[in-house]
Amino acid sequence: MKAQPKASHFIDGAYVEDTSGRVIEVVHPATGDIIARLHAATPELVIRAVLAAKAAQADWAALRPVERARILRRAHDLVRARNDEIARIESLDTGRALSETLYVDAVSVAEALEFYAGVIPAYNGEAIALGGAFAYTRREPLGVCVGIGAWNYPFQGAGWKSAPALAAGNAMVFKPSENSPLSALILAEIYKEAGLPDGLFNVVQGYGDVGQALVEHPATAKVSLTGSVPTGKKVLGLAGSLMKHGTMELGGKSPLIIFADAPLDNAVSGALMANFYSTGQVCTNGTRVFVERPIHDALVARVTERAAKIKIGDPLDPSVTMGPLISRAQQEKVLGYIEAGRQEGATLHFGGGVPVMQGMEGGFWIEPTIFTGVTDTMRIAREEIFGPVMSILAFDSEDEVIARANDTEFGLAAGVFTQDIARAHRVIGKLEAGMCWINNYNLAPVEVPFGGVKSSGVGRECALAALDHYTEIKSIYVETGDVVSVF
Ligand code: NDP
């Protein structure tokens, strides 16, 4: 199986290769086979990409928003037309099952393009009456923005960052994670075919040093990063030291609270989606499942029954519902946490092992895993695992569960299942999280702002909020009378 792109990078409207850059081996997580060999961008290529973006940005920003929107709408059509191809590349690159990638990845980017093409012509400043004078504001693009992606949703990451950035009149240089570098190149092809002028969306491959070089370059104005908290702190620190803008979409250890009155099967569906989708590699996952004691045993029984039906296997088989983890390192990390859970006294209730997959023995497999008897101080309840490991914790009262849910450095997401409407809103109002769900979990439509609080992030993606983070306000005072002077 091969998925070799035409070249490693896409700069100034064309594929570019420079084999002197460090090799990036692209591995199919289901087999461990190398499906492509790319090269990290050299410092010269990083500079070339930033300068191409800078050269193209001013003319792009000068277009009427309806003209920019027209190109984004064409890109939307092309993303939808290439949906199946994108899904296959995404499944090869990340190991996530086709049963997800066919319906989520290209679709969410198409919707982002559709959304920002629709709203940008009406995204304007304000007019402010000041008696004899008035003022108005303009929403101006920042210039060249850097996008840095994580490995779990590489196409979505590239699309969610570039669609609002471009709509607002910026240019972007995007660096995918070296673990999943392929699909951002398809997005670059699509933008080109849609008529986006060369240089406005560039893809450069590389490791952390390439991301750092992009942020450091004097011609870049902003970085939007999806990644882990330690990386986010480093990158935001660097951006801050250079007085550049930063949006950080980082990790979490989110609570999913199930009250005893919740319809059991919906709550179970929520808990399963909140832990096992994408083999647990979702930043918003509700990995601390707090269950009110009267329904604890019934919920555990039902979750286990349904987890046993998860079909693990070849991500390219459309009937498979769970693929492997992204890499050997991630598999070892997740297995380490499972061992820590055992040693700290949690009950390994389900899974916890590495399944033997016939013909795919080189893959990074892991069983969906459920721990019960988890307490708040255990590492599996405190640290982000980023794998299919559900921790179930019992609780007795509303105040108690709110305090326990908030007792974390993270604040990305939270969910509540209950039929008591007053309780649902009261509890959500007290949870320290950016993304909250009542009676569902993990849905992220582009119309809704997305992002975290506390250590889970700064700024927002999606919705109109993302446009605010890709623009700067210019305020203009207009005098209609005489100048009052004390001199
Ligand atoms: P990492 O933090 O390891 O990497 C994120 C990106 O930053 C990668 O492209 C990485 O490159 C790059 N990078 C690393 N060091 C630097 C640096 N010093 N300067 C600039 N760029 C750098 O995250 P993962 O890729 O492992 O992704 C998993 C994490 O992402 C999880 O913690 C998860 O919760 C979070 N995440 C958050 C989401 C959100 O929206 N809140 C959504 C999805 C994931 P390289 O790959 O070469 O290291």
C-alpha cells in the first residue's frame, strides 16, 4: 500500500521537494508499513513559504469579501467531490476507520468553507455615534498566519484553520504533524484548483523545529496550534515573546456526568462516543465518566455489553468501528497508563490488552478499555491518555460531582446527561470548560465556537469567533466639526 504524494511541500501554488530535509517516514498504523517518505522543510523552504504568503496576502485582502467567498465556495465543492479519496488517505495516514473518515473529516472542512464563504461578506466593523463626530471600526486581516496541526484530525485541522483565515483576508503557512502529513497537501491542491491565488495557502512538512521557525519568522503575525498542553505553552510563550497572536487548541481530561434520571441508552451511547471514537484520540473526550451511584452498576453493565460489540480491525474495511492508535509510541503510552491504573488500584473491568490482528501484526492495536473503581487522585483520572481508556467514577451529589469535575488543570469540554432541565443548565453553568454538551457528547458543528479554558487553550476556532481571532480591529475617529484646541 502506497500513498506517496507528488512532493513533500506545497509552496506558492506548486509541489516542492528538497531531499536534503530530514526524512519523515509515513506509517500506516494498522500494519506498520511505510506508505510514503517525505522530507522536512529546510530553513530555506520555510522562508520561501513565508515570503510567498507575504507576497500574496495584500492583494487577497484587497478583494471584496464576496470575491474571496466565491473561491471558498468552489473549494467547498471540490472537497465534497473528493470526499472518498480524502477519507481513504486519512484512514491510511491516521489509522482511523473509514466508518468515521468517510463521514466526518472532509465533511467538516466542507462545512467550514461553506460557513465562512457565507458569513464573510457580512462580517464588518461597527459605526459608533459620538454626538458631533463618529467613529467606525474595520476588521483587518493579521497578515501571514501559521497553522500547526495535531495528528488525529489532520484534514480537519488544516481546514478549520485555513477557512476562516483565508476568508478574513489572511495567508497561511500550515505545518501538519509529522505523524499525519498527507491530507493537508490535498487541501492545498483543492484551493489551487478552486482559484485561490498562489502563495495564500502553503504546506510545509516538518517536526517541532519547523513549527518554531515559522512562529519566529518576522513576517508571520499569528500562530494557531492544535496539540498538547506542553507544546501549547511553549508555542504561545514564543509567540507572546514576539508579541504575535496565538490560538491554542490543547488537550483535556473532560468530565462526563451522568445523573440517575438520564435515559440509560443515550447516556451509554454518549459515554462510548466520548471514549472510543477515533480510538480515543479526540481532545474533547469525556474520559472521566461520573455516574450517580443508583445507576452505576446498570450503566457499567450496559457500557460493557456495547463495548464488546466494537469491531476492531482494518480501518479500510467500512464495517470496522475502531482502528489502531497512531503510532507505536502512542500505543506504549496508553499501555503504560493501563498498567498505572491497575497498580493504583482501579479495577480493569474490560479490555486492557493488545489484540492480535491476523495479517496486521505490525499495527498499533489496543482494546477498548474500561476501568471502574477509579478515584480522583489516580493518574488515569488526572492525565490525558489519548487512547480508548474509559474511567468510571461513582458520585452521590450534585455539588460533589461539580467540585470533582472541576478539580483538574484542564478545561476543554464537559457533558451532562439528565432529564432535569434546571439541573442540566445549573450544572453546566458551574463547570469550568469551553465546550459543553447536555444530553449528547463530542459534536462539534462549525457554527459553534470551539476551544478550551484553563490549560486547555486560548482563543476559539469555528463560528464567528474564529474570525475575531484572525483579524485585528482598526478604530477610525471621524470629525465632522471643528478641532477643539487648548493651544
Ligand atoms: P503535540 O503537542 O506533540 O504536537 C502538535 C503540533 O505541534 C505538531 O505538529 C508538532 O510537530 C508541533 N510542535 C511540536 N513542538 C513544537 C514547537 N516547539 N514549536 C512549534 N510547533 C511544535 O501534539 P500531538 O500531535 O501529539 O497531538 C495530540 C495532542 O493534541 C493531544 O494533547 C490532544 O488533546 C491535542 N488536541 C487538541 C485538540 C483541540 O482542539 N483542543 C484537537 C486535537 C488534539 P511534531 O508533530 O513534529 O511534534
